[in-house]
Amino acid sequence: MNGVHDMGGMHGFGPVVRDEAAFHADWEKVVAAMQGVIRGQGVFNIDESRHGIERMDPADYLRAGYYERWLATLETNLVEKGVLTRDEVDARTAHFEANPSATVPRREDPALLARVLGPRPGYSLRPDGGAARFRVDDPVVTRNTHPRGHTRLPRYARGKRGRIARLHGVDTLPDTNAHGLGPSPQPLYSVRFEARELWGESAEERESVYIDLWESYLAPA
């Protein structure tokens, strides 16, 4: 999706400031725990989570911090999945705004807690999907598309020439997975771009950028 969230290559936002702190307030820990519990139960997937953030109002997105964006997509997805209604969210928000010292409801679920805190399976690529079209060092060009929905092909890399650096294997296509249309597995590549191909003459010489891209994003160059 084209939107303010796709900030790669944008100017005017100042330098990237590295922050070593994982959390800055206790409520951020709560949001992170909620995300882990809800996604761990399969209520929605990571691509749906990202797409929820993409649909934030642009002004709200720019004002929001990292975990505020997580909270926004939690609300969006839980309402869309029928777990909550918008009226319930608004009513609970109004209640705590009027009663900031009110006790937050708590439910004990030892089995769920053990599952969330227990060992997590390592990430693995899919065993299905078609044969890879491209090989290492093949020249490719990214498609210059402007989808209305979710995609992992950033705007700054569209219509650009690069070379296949690595075939990762087959993975779930975010463009369909974010919309409940299934995994649509495709080969996933690491593509190497010269910095000046992406950023023009203002880019540093001899610098390269590697981007993981799905096969449907690419065409032979």
C-alpha cells in the first residue's frame, strides 16, 4: 500500500536515532504482551498486523510511537475479526478516561501463560510452492506497481534494477496473507541493488542495499 508509513527514502524527517530501551512505560509492556497472546492464538497473522498499521490516519501515524501503532492495529484487527466491537472499545476507553485509577480487569489463565512464555518454534520456510524462476546473479527489475493493499515491495525500490544475491526458499506472500486470501507461497529472494540505482547521484559510491523480495515482484531485466 502507498502511504505515509512507507517512509523509506523520504526526506525531511531528520537522522535515525538509535534507542537502546525496549520499553519506555509499563503500558508498552502490556501492549507487547497483548500482541503476543493474541497472535499466538492465531486470531490474526503478522501481515494482517502490519496492514492494520498501514491503515492508520496519516497524522495519527506520524504522531504515534512504536507501541501506539501496535495498539492501533490490535484494535483494528480485533474489531474486524469480531472479537470486539467498536462500541465496546469506545466504551471501555471512555470509562478509563473518566476513572483513571479504576482497577483493570484481570483473568488468570495458567495454560495460556505457559504457552506464551514457553519455547517458541524457530521460523522455517514453507515446503510447498513452485520452482524458482531466477538464479543467483540473474539481473532483475522490480515491478512498478501501486497496490491499494499490503505489499512488502517499498516504493523506493519499484522499477529498479538489481541482481539476485540469494534464494531463501519459498515463503508466504504477504500481499495475500494480509487480506485473508491464503498464503499463496512463492520463492523469496535477496536482491542486491546499487545505492545509486535507488537514490540517484546523491547516494554514496560503492554502497549496496539488499532487499528480500517475492518472485511476483520481479521481472527479468
